[in-house]
Amino acid sequence: MRNSEKRKFQVASPSLSRLPEHTRKEERLRCGDVTANSLALLATHTSDSALNSTEAGELLRATAEAIRNEVREPI
């Protein structure tokens, strides 16, 4: 049975109430950095290996699938 009762809690410190927002922003920044680095590595590999468009597309798809699987792994 699911508990559907919603409770509101008083937070004593204003900085404590901003903690979840700050943590979310940090997590988004880290995810953005990881994604940007992955794309840069893929671009370098594609140009260094002189991959054609089909090969580059396959590499992108494989990388996207690996990222999806990594995100779904339990922590």
C-alpha cells in the first residue's frame, strides 16, 4: 500500500533548504562535462580514424547505448 499522505517540514536554516537545488545544479554540471568530454573524444577518434558517415553513426549509436546502460546501473 502506498503512503499518499504529504507532509510539510519546517527547515530551520535557509541554506539547508537550498541544498537540494545546489546539489541538482552540481549534478547537471558534472553530467554536462562528462557528455562534452565524450563527444570531444568521439570527434577526435572519428577524424583521426577517417571514419565515413556510416561508421561515425554506428560509433555514436554504440556510445549512446553504453551511456544509457551505465545510467541504468544500480549505484
